[in-house]
Amino acid sequence: MSQPTTSSPDSTSPASAGSFGTATLAGYLSDLAAKVPAPGGGAVAALHAAQGAALVAMVARYTTRAKDAEHRPVIDRIIEAADAARGRALALADADAAAFTAVGDAYKLPKGTEEEVAARKAAIDAALVEAARVPAAVVDEADEVLSLAAELLPIGNPNVVTDIGAAADSARAAATSSQLNIEINVASLPAAEGDAFAPVLLRIEEISARADGLHAEVLHAVRLR
């Protein structure tokens, strides 16, 4: 990835640092706003999941008071799971950028002979499958974040309950943004390969409904305070 000719890459942007895990927020947003192919919506979806996981972990860490002792085993498990989900989501942001680049490279392959045409088509299909697989994996992380948030809500520190709702909203955004990226890649695949993604697309509707429900629960709790 390169920045537009009017500016130079930030030394801590995902483009130059090679990882969203080490990029600054300013560098990431600069790359996102630039006229470059990646990062784009796929990376945004993965980072939504990472933010949701971080929020869950934060609320759980605020639920380690003496009065929370009876829930400590559950809280510790949630912290560990949320931290792991955050790491996986960050890795998927990097994977999405790589997958998008691979699709572009595949379309640039030569097609002057029948053999080249066949090889190019195979490369394009493989790249499109990977470009759909990455957001499908983001959906898995969104599902995990949402499940952890729902488990945490009844026992989490009520002083930070709104962050559970924000985590649910982040998970929903991760899933629905991933839906767009899955759909556009699947649309260019042969039906036999595209159909493999049908189950994850159905799950997105269920995840969205669960996230909306959890948001409503948190809002209700806030209004009762």
C-alpha cells in the first residue's frame, strides 16, 4: 500500500508498519482515508470486533472487586477469552488487507493463451475464496464477543454497563460489515464455492438480532438507575 502522492506514509501506519497491532490510530485513519486499495471495509469490520473484545475485557477487569469474588472464575475466563478474540481480530485485519491485495494481483495475471486464461481464473477464484473467508472468520469473532458480552452483563460492574452495550454494537457492526465483503466476493465465485458461505451469512442475521437485544437490555438497565 502507498499513500497518495500529496503525502508520505506515516511511519506508524498499517501500510508502513505491516500490522494493525502496532499501528497508531492516526496512521490507520490516514491510510483508511487515502486513495489506496487497502485498508478498507474489511479491516474496519475486523477492528470493530477487536474493539468489542477490548470493551468486554475492560468491563470484566472492572469486575474484580471483593464483592465480585463469587464470579471471579467466570470473570477470569471472560478476560482471557476476550483478550484472545482481540488478538485474533487484529490478525484478521492484517489478513483482510493481504487477501484484498491478492485479488488485485490475480486479476493482473496474463491471459494471452488458453493456459494463462485457465491459470488466471483459478488464481482469481482462490483469491476470492480467501477474500470471503477472512470476513467469515471476523463473523466468528463477532459472535464470540457478543456471547462474552451477554454472559458478562448480569455479573459485570454496573458502573461500566454501558460499555457492554457498546461491545454489542461493535460486534454487530463487525458482523454486518463482514456481510458486505462476503457477499461481494461470493457474487464472483462459481455457485459451488459461493454456496459454502451461505451458513455464515444466515448467522449474521442472528448475530444482529442478538446484538440489538443486548443493546436494549443495557439501555433498560441504564434507565432504571
